[in-house]
Amino acid sequence: MAETFVLVHGAWHGAWCWAAVINQLERLGDRAYAVDLPGHGMNRTDRTKVTLDSYVNSVAEFIQRHDLKNVVLAGHSLGGITISGVAAKIPSRIKRVVWVTAMVALDGQPSVDPATSPFAAVLDSLPERSNTIEMMGKKFLDGLTNDMAPALREYVISALGPQPLAPLLAPVAMTPYFATGIPSSYIVCEDDQTPVAGAPNWHPYFSSRLRNPTLKFVKSGHEVMFTHPVECARALHELASGV
């Protein structure tokens, strides 16, 4: 049976990052869509006005506008803080939620601690209240692209756009998501070396915050959509099918 996927990108990315995964899911007989969050990709929302609520609302409205049902909702990296809110907002349309080497927030806590974030104190002075991928520094970039060939690394880094910071500093409500009872899954990228403040690893640090998630393991770094799209699509397809 064909599955329906809605894919949510992470920080600095846009819907474009899912192109190869969408192609592979369609080869498996599924339908797949990717959404540009406000201020990303082709969504030209003023970045100074972007909030976590606007992220959540944009995805929920996309699903409702296209009358999608039994959706497998997947989020990569920072996309993890959006997908839980979407599922809580329109639970009747969501079949499963998949975190793809993604952040899982603690209830009522922001994904980034304002007390330790070097950007929080200077947020209002940053252009568009956003930061660029280059501002993250060499260690972060090396971890993000650790399994990429030089040409792919150059392409991905050059394609990434500014990231509005307000969504990262907003409290994330997880209790409403857990109350839905929607099944949760986590795709573990075994070679993910992207540093995250306070997190020694992505799994089990983030995945352990979910309740009885099903797990799929992919031998990949953080940017699995680019380096291992076939394996990523297969993992999504199998999770949706209960394999």
C-alpha cells in the first residue's frame, strides 16, 4: 500500500534538500512532499517575524490544504521541534512521526538554551535575527559534512540559507504530542558527528526522550538526505509499513 510522507527540513535547509529522498520514495510507490518552512527556500516570509508557531502552522496548513491523510510526518535535525507540534495540532491526519537524526525537545524547554547560546544575547543585532551556517564555525561544519565528498560538501554549504533564531529559543510543548498516542520512530545516523550544545550524541541522547520509539539505523553522517538518500528512503518506507 502506498504511504504518504510529508518531510520537514532542519536549520539552514529548505524543501530542496529532500529531492533525492522524494525520488526514492516515489520509486517505492509512495507519495512524498516537502515543505519550505517560513523564511527558508522559496518561502519568503520576513525572517525577523519567523517563530516556532509559524513553522508548525505552515506544515499543518500544507497538510490540510492538500487534504492529506494517514501522513507519515518526518523531520530532520531541527525539524524535530516542528513535527511534534504539527502532530499535536492535527492528530487525526498523522499516522506516524519520524525523527531523522533530529532534536527531541524536553517538554516546555527550548531546543537551544538561551543561557548558553552565543547568539541569544546578540539576537536583535543579527541581520534578520538569523545566523548563517558559516557563523557556526569550522568544527560544526566538519561534523555536519564528515562523510561528504569535497564537491558535495561545497554544494551543500553554498546552498544553505540563514537560520531564524527565534524558533530555537522558543519553549517546545511535548506533552500535547505524547497525549495523541501517535507512534514515534527515530532514524539513527550512526556516523553523525554534528556537535550540539549539551548533547554528547544524537542517539540515544535525543531518541531516548521519545516513548517506545521504533528505531532504524543508517550508516551515515548527519546529512543523510544527500549522502545516503536510498537508505534514508528505505528506512522511512519500512517504518511507515511497520517493517
